[in-house]
Amino acid sequence: MVSGGDFSFLESQSLDFVYSQSVSVHLDFYELYLYIKEVSRVLKPRAKLYFDFADLDRVEFEDSQYFREAVGVKKEDPYSKNCMHFNSAGNVKRALKALGFKIMRTENMGRFVKGLYCLKR
């Protein structure tokens, strides 16, 4: 388990694969960017990353229990970390590309979760 995206215990370019499932829902976009940046640091060139996230572009705002609950938590405490974070697919993809990843495949998983299979350049 890694806290706050801190992979300092790992050497740079030391991993062949990172599997990141249900992590990004706990991170706002800035934290997510820093997390991906640290993942990029520890992956070897041509290594693979599987990454999923709650895609804001696919959320039906009125129908999503998760979105309504997140809004309720943020309304009560704007600084709370105890809610699900949604990120735009476009922003996540741009961040991955900016940090040296090529998106090889995407898949829709459930109502609003998107999985990305990436290759580090």
C-alpha cells in the first residue's frame, strides 16, 4: 500500500508493470497528476500501466448515487478527502500523454468507470 502516491522507496525505472485500480477515485486532479508522474518515474521504458478512473464525462449527474453522495460530502466539508473524485477522460488522457505514456486501449467498465492500458515511452 502506498500513501499519497509516494514511491520514494522504489528506484527510478525499476518496475515493468503497475496495476492501479480504484486509486484515482480518492485523488483530485492535481493529486492524480502527481501520482501518475511518480508512476512514470518508477516504470522502465516500454513498461505497462493499467489505470482506471471515474470518468466525469460519463456520469449522469441526477442518476448517480456516487456523485450525489460526493456533492453532499463536499457541501458539508469542502476539504474532505472522504468522497469519490471524478475526473474528465480528456484531462486524464492529456496528463498521461504529457507524462510519457501512450494509451494503447480503453475500456468502459460499469456506468462511469473507464480503464486505460498504457505503455511508457
